[in-house]
Amino acid sequence: MQIDTSIVNKLIDDQITITGAESLTAGMFQSTIGGVPGVSAIFYGGFVTYSNEAKAKLLSIPMEVIDEYGVVSEQVAIWMAKQSKQIMNVDVGVSFTGVAGPDSLEGQPAGTVFIGLDFQGNQFAKEFHFSGSRQEVREQSVQAALKMIENEHSK
């Protein structure tokens, strides 16, 4: 799958800084935007928080939030986005949590993904249901996040 990264050039042009907090995508989002020439002007680093413990330790998400809502949830996705944005002191935080498959997690089927966004103070998450292999679910997640960022940027 060819992922459209054109929004990254717009962020660079507008000097809008970004970070990522990734679980199921395991760094794919950051690797994808890292392939765009000049991205170092707006991307300083981010987080790969595959386990619940890593989310709590690296992003300071209270375990009570994870225990109450489950890691595959809108609430945890929003926490991940806002905490990564705050910790890195950037304009945009994007997060990924979900089930890449093949097995379900927390009763959620493979392909269930929550993408969180904290775009200059507007915090929300969207639920997606992707199909395909683990790799395809992860790629679709990255593409969906870039589209969410583009939609917010164009407002």
C-alpha cells in the first residue's frame, strides 16, 4: 500500500510540529512521516507504547483509565494523543490503539482501531474497523490518521 504523506509537507510549510504515540502500529506512523524530506523541522520524536505498562510509564496515563475503559478505547486514544503532545511540547499529537490481529483483544475483533488526535487543542478520537492482514490494518491506520490530520489542518 502506498501511503499518501502529502499532509506532512503542508505541516512542514506551516511549521506545525507533530508527535505520535503508537501501540498497534508499533512505530509505522513515525517511520512513515520520517520518510518525508524536511520532516525534522516539525518532528522531534515520539512514543511506541505497545504494552499497558509502557502507556502508563512513558505517557503518564493513569492505570485506572486503562483498567476502566480498556486499552482499545476512545478514552485511551485521547489520553495517548494529549499526553504525547504535552510531553513533546508540540502542536499535534496523534495516537493509535487497537487490535491488528489475528486474535481479538478485550472482546474487540481484529481490525478495531482507535485513532486519537490532539490538534492544537482540539482533542478527539475516531473508531475504525479495518480488514485484512496485520500489516494491512496497520497501514490503513496510518493512512486514516494522516487523513484526520489533513481534515483538521484544512479547517
